[in-house]
Amino acid sequence: MRVKALCAWGGDMLRREAEGQQSSFGDLARAARSIPRDHVLLRMKAAADWGEVEQALAGYYDLHEGRPSWPPAVLVRMLVLEHFGDLSDREVSEQVAYNLLYRSFVGLGVDEAVPDDTTLVRFRARLGEQGVREVFDLLNRQWEGAGLIGTERRVLDGSHLWGKVARRSWVSLMREGRTLVVEGLERVDPARGKQLRERYVPPAEEREPRGEEALAVERERTRQLLQEVKQVGDERVRERSRLLEAMLGESDRPVSFVDPDARWGHKGEDKPFCGYKTHEGIDPDSRMVTAVQVVAGNANEAVRTDELLRQDSLGVQPGAVIIGDGLYNNATTVGQVQEAGARGCFSGLKAERISDGFDYDAQADQMICAEKKHSIGKVRVDQGDLYYFSMSDCGSCPRKGQCLTRGEREGKAMPRRRVYLSEVRKAKILAGQAGREWRRQHLKVRGRIEAKFDEQMNRHGLRRARYWGLAKVTVQVLLNVITVNLKRAAKLMSARAGPIPVAAVGVSA
């Protein structure tokens, strides 16, 4: 009995007197002051003028009708927080409710209500691609004004993201499509729909056949059904029929009925994916994204470079250098870059031209070799000139073993160096765009966009699409880019800004 009493007494002594009491607003205020003021989220918040964002988005609201809305900047920061933490609408609303750091970033006091997930869905739909792109462009212009983003160079590249769709066989898609068309018909003509269901919709328990022969059978049955419903005027049936007919095509075939914009593409010869590509341009010096374009997975983003350049937040300045990998080294892309008034610098070019080892004297219109000898004449060849050097100079040159061809060294041809320079190449030399060193200096920064994609994909959830449809996926990519740009701007501005003042933390009781 004595032991039990001591245990009970000891248990009572360990009990906290304040147990069960609620925290006061003073406690919450003290907790708010414990938030680290140099946290990246608070620096991200301080890196932008959110008042300008409020003004830019005011036009998306009716000033006279409807209930008072949440401040647009609060909702934008909640969407940014989603991508920062790779959270869903519901998760970010829940976490802002109890996470004081998140409240600080969003701009809510400790006793304020939190926008719910439905509010975020409606806000994102209200803005759409146009509204989110306005925010993206506005922030980039702010950072350009602060001297963070340059305009002299852009690095372009694309990366893929998987669509929010199941990967289905073509046989399965044919069967699903016929089922959807028949279901639509049953709504307007039950008797006819029942008749076609018996002929064209396989039982649910039937095992799906495989192989090319089975696919041929399914395609033929699909064509027959489409012919049967060709005259049906119901818009639902017509829309589903159009999509199903597109799946019968030989190219650019939809791969899903829930996301008709997604396509099969390849990130390598044996690495297919189903979804979209994000095509982006960055300023390699600040490492901030300035242009965003989203295309279907089967699109060649390089030949749409003109669209990407037009969407650059800061515009493409005359003479800007556009840098990319070998995918961009084609006549279409090169022409688009030139039309934009920019200069292309793409990898995949021949590693070395003979003319790369020579200098060009524009005033004398002569080529100069490594031994500082000048060419003595030229002949016109196709769209350029073939410059030739003196035989006596070349015959006594210490470099002739490496410079002259084998036939010239063995006396089968005149022992003189010849260098061909096309008009296009000459124009590039005069503009400072030719030569290995010029390309090397620009191409060495190309990898910075790969690091940016890695950040977007692996840290902020851009590996997969969250939504269906090109427009909504574009909104997702833009919000993701705004997030990584805010992070980068915060880092670049941290040395200038110093410690964030207590008043900027933004949480109060």
C-alpha cells in the first residue's frame, strides 16, 4: 500500500499545472517572433513588390458585385507555397492553418482564417494562363529593374513531364472510346444506343486481346461504329467521335479521353513518355527563367523557338545571343532566331573548320595564318571565296607538316594552303559570332538550364502534370517557374538587403 501511495504521489507531482489551459495571443505573438527572419520563404516574400501584383490582378475581380475576396497576393503566395513544398491545394491550406512560418510568407495573422482548397481552385481558374503569365512577367520586370536579370543572352532547352493519365494500349483505347460514344448515344436515343452496345462494346469481363492482329480488328470495329453515328447531332456524341477518330490517325494521335492534349513523346531513342514538354529560356548570368512555353509530348520544341522568344518577359534585345543544344541547330530555328534580331550559338556544329585556325583581315580581305602570313589571292567558289597563300611561304613554313594536305606535301599538288570562307561564315566573323572561342564562351553556360530543370523537377514537383489539358498544365509550369525565380531572386538580393526587419515577418496576434 505504501509503494502504491508513493507512486500515485510521484505521478501527481509530475503533472503540469497549466495542462489543459489554452495559449494566449501573447503566447502566439512570442511564437511568431521565434520564426527565423532569414528563412528563404521570408526572403522570397521580401524579394517582390506584392502591391504591384495586387494592382495587376485587380481587373480579374468585380469591384461592385460578389462577396469580398481574399487579397490576390495572398492567394498567389499560397499557390507559390504549393510548389515550394510540393503540396496539394488541400495540403497547403491545412499547413498554413498551423504553420506560423507559412502564415508569415502568405501574409496572414495568427488569428486569421485561411483560404480553403476550393478558393485556391477557383482563383487559379479565374486567372488562367493569362493572369498567371501576367504575374510571371511583372515579377521579372521588377527584377530586371533591380539589375538582377540581364538581356544579352538566353539559354533555351526543354524537359518532359508525365501527364496525369493512365498508360493504355491502343486496343484498350479503342474499346474505351467506343464505350464512351455509345454511352453518349444512350442519353439521347436509348434504343439505338442499346443496339450499338450489343455490337460494338465488349463485356467488361472479356479479356483484352493483344497483338497487331487484335489491334487491326479493334480499329475496324471502331471505324464501323463511327460510320453508324456519323449523322447523330448530339454534341457529346460528336465530340467523343471526333476524339476517337483522331486516335485512328497515323500521327499526332491523342492518348487519353480525359486529357486529349497529352501525347506520347521520347526523351531518348528507347525512353518514351506520355505527357507534355516544358520549353524554357533562362538568363544564364542570373540563372532566372524569362520565357515559358508548354507543348505536347510529341512536339519538336526547337522549331517553335520564335514563339518562345516572343513570350520572353523582357523581350529579345537586338544582337542577343541565343544558346542551345544540337536540337536547335537546324535551318528553321536558325532562321527564327535571325528574324528575332538575335544571334544563334548552338552545339552540334562541326567541331572544327579549317577557317577556325585562321584570322580574317576584313580591311585587306585576306586570311592570316598562325605564322602571320597573309593570303595572296582568292577565287570565287559557290557562295564564298577560296583564299590561297604563297607557295614559297608555305614551302618553307615550319608548320607545313600539319597544315598542308598529304598531296601538297608529296608534290602531287601545289604546296600552298587554301582556306575556304563562305559569305555566311564571313558575316559571322565580322559580327564576332564565329570561331571556336566565341562558341566555347557561350556554350559553356548551357548546362545551367539543366540545373534549373533539375530544381523544378526534383525539388518542386514538376516531374508530373497535376492537371488535365495544355492550358492548365501551362499554369502549373508558370507557377513552378515563379517559385524557383523567387528563390533565385531572394538569393541574389540577400547580400543587398541584409537582415529582414521584424515588421516584414508578417505574423501578428
